[in-house]
Amino acid sequence: MEPIFTTGDLARATGETVRTVRFYEEQGLLSPAMVSEGGHRRYDADSLERLQLILDLRELGLSIPDIRAMLALREGCRTANEFRSLLRDRLPAHLARARARIERLRRLESELRQSLRSVAGEDGDAATAPCPCDVASSNGAPRIVRVLARTGECAGRQHVRIPGEAANREAGGPADATRHIA
């Protein structure tokens, strides 16, 4: 007998919410295999596999209309060669998109690792710094650390420009042209 899944089962199997499953159904991307007399949706293994593909395509960054077009790719194909031809035409663009996304994620992973290393030790100036903004001011602080540390909320301290530091920054010196005062 074919496995039957509830909406909740599909949600749990994919790590998504029931609302997400229903959203894709409302968008016409997913259909229940049957609806019980009580109105309960029941899905089969094909529905689970289709939902997993939809989620993967969304992760890739495809829009709902793009996913709809991918899922409808077979419509109108009368032969296997027509279907293969359509896949050969469409898949390279999606592959390029996936590669670009992977490259962005690799850069982000590298920056996250660098950020973790930059804040892992408690030695040096950062350990005695009075404000999180000072962590961002250290030479070579990764972008994540700089952006997250500089919120403008420095425990009541004010940022004051130090004369001559702007020129130092322009000459390749430390990027911090402000200091905190109480």
C-alpha cells in the first residue's frame, strides 16, 4: 500500500511548517493525492518528493513562477527527446545559479570562520576594550565583526573624531577614526 502522509507529516519530513506546505498547495505547486470526507489532505510519496524539490528550488533562489515553470516542464512534451531538449536548455542556467550561490556561501563561511577566530581569544586590546565597538576597531576585523559591533549604542559613551586619524586612515592606517569618551 502507498504511504499516506498528512500535511503535518510532510512538514515534519521536510523540516518545514504546515503553513509552508499549505502555501505551496495554494500556489498550485503541490496537490494532495486525496482529500478525506472530513477535508483532511493526504499526500503520497510522490508529493513528498515534489515538495522536497520545490524547497530545493526555493533554496536556489527560484521564484514561485520559475518553480511553476520547472514543474510544468513536461507538459506539452510528446517525446522523450523533447523533454531532454527542454532540460538541456533550462538546467545550465540553474546550474550556474547554484554555483554562484555556493561561491557566496563559501565566502560567507570563510568570513564566519575568520570572525570566530578574531573573537575567540581574550588576549590583546580587545579583552580590555570598554566597548564592543572597540572590537570592530582592531586591525583586520572581519566585516561581520565590524558591522555587528558598531551599533551606535556604546553604553552612553559618545564617539568623538580624533584629529589626524582620518589622514592616518587614508594613508592605509587603522580604519577607526573615532574614540569613545565617557
